[in-house]
Amino acid sequence: MEVVNWKELLYPYAQAVDELLLKFQSLDKECRNLGLYSPIDSVSGRLKRPSSILEKAGRKKIPAAKIVEEIEDIAGIRILCQFVEDIPKVIDMVRQRKDMTIVEERDYINHTKPSGYRSYHIIIRYPLHTALGEKTVFAEIQIRTNAMNFWATAEHSLRYKYSGNIPQDLQDRLKNCAEAAFHLDTEMGTIREEIMNAKRLNEIRSHLVSNILENLQNLYFVAKLDDMNEINREFIRIWNEEDMDALKEFNEKLNIMAEMYQI
Ligand code: 0O2
């Protein structure tokens, strides 16, 4: 194989990973800040290692000059979801974007790989503005649940350890683990509504408490100390009772006080 200038080859892909990571993380953050449900649990990105690029190029008989055109996962983004039901929502988020073009979608969730691998892959073309001008690169977005990811990362390590030839008994056990991960996803799906409601309640509660603490802190500067000590005791009592309605009422009371003091 011809000599590859890895630094030059990888540079735009590193930029693509950074940009895509930021974009999907912002999307998640924005949903949460707006109080909307975010189907994204976490996002990570990676640049394919030269050894892995060479291995793939060798396996697929891709000459060095064609690596950029034919290896589509040099830049990789992984989006993890809590529930299988969140995956189509993330796929839609990707499909709606105007800053990337979908080239191919590979559904290894409905078409599980023989290894037991499950994940949804979207290959995109992503335009970049680099210091050396405009450049469009391929990137792969993998979308999967935490359970699918747990299995895939473990299997990936074994695949490397055994250079792709995992002993049969280990393969069988991995298949069992894949089934257990599938079962976990299915079971979690049945209590999804319950978990989502609990998450929503926790978020509302922590938002309320942050508001209360901010108001208390500001009021300490302007209100009478005795009044504030009394209000603080009331807060601790309500906090200990864990009564959401009482917390809401207390927050309202502080909002009115803050308005009175023109905070
Ligand atoms: P790394 O270290 O993440 O770069 P392929 O021929 O399977 O290598 P193909 O057909 O171009 O590649 O694309 P595919 O199958 O859509 O995606 C390849 C990537 O998906 C792999 O990259 C893995 O990250 C993941 N993947 C695909 N199949 C499996 C599997 O059976 N087990 C695990 N653990 N991961 C899989 P690399 O190059 O293997 O890894």
C-alpha cells in the first residue's frame, strides 16, 4: 500500500467529529433547557484509528488513494438512547437536518447482524469549511440504546483481542448476552412511560428548588433578617416533607416577594 499522510488525511475528519459532536450535544441540551423530552441520552465521537483504517482497507481491497472515497466511517458519532422507542426520534432529527446529506441508512436493529450486533447506522456527507477551503467528508452516525452499546463495546474488545476470530464458545455466550440485552430493552420499554414521568417530575423539582434557592439568596440582601430566617425555616420544613405542591406554592410566594423588592 502507498504511503499515506495520516495527519493530512485525518485533519478534516477530526474537525467533522468536533462539529457533529457539538451539534448533537447542543440539540440534546436545547431540548432539556426548553423542558422538552430529549431522545438523546449521550453523544460521543471518535476518529477511526489508522490501524483500523488500514485493516478495513486491506480487508475490502481499497487502495490508499481511495480510502477517503470508500471508507465512510473515518469520522464517527455515536448517539445513545435510553429506550429503543427513542431511536426513530433521533433518526428523524438527523433526517431533518439541512447541514448534512444522508447517503445511506443501515438498520441493524430490525436486521440484527449474525454476531448479535444491533444498531442503526446513518452515513452522511458533511460539508466543512477548513483553513484550506471547503471540503465534504463522509461520517457515520451510529444510533443505539445503552444496552445495545454495552454489548457492542464488549464484543468489539473481544473482536480485537482475537483479531476477528472469536472462539465459538465465546461467540455463543456473546449471542446469549445479545439476547439478554434485547430482553432488557424490551422490558425497559414496558415501563418507559413510568420512567419518563419520574424524570419529568425530578426535572421540575430540581428546577423549582434552583429557583427557590436563587430567590432566597437575593432576598437575603434586601429583606429583614428575621423574616428571612423564618422563610428559610419554612423552606427546610417543606423540603423535608417532599410535597411538590407545597414547593410550588412556596416558590410562587418567593416570586411575589422578589417582585415586591424589585429583584
Ligand atoms: P471501529 O473501531 O469503531 O472503527 P465492516 O465491514 O462491518 O467493518 P461496513 O460494512 O463498512 O464495515 O460498515 P458497518 O457494518 O455499517 O459499520 C462498521 C462499524 O459498525 C464498525 O466499525 C463497528 O463500530 C460497528 N459494527 C459493525 N458490526 C459490528 C459487530 O458485529 N460488532 C461490533 N461490536 N461492532 C460492529 P469498526 O471498523 O469495526 O470499528
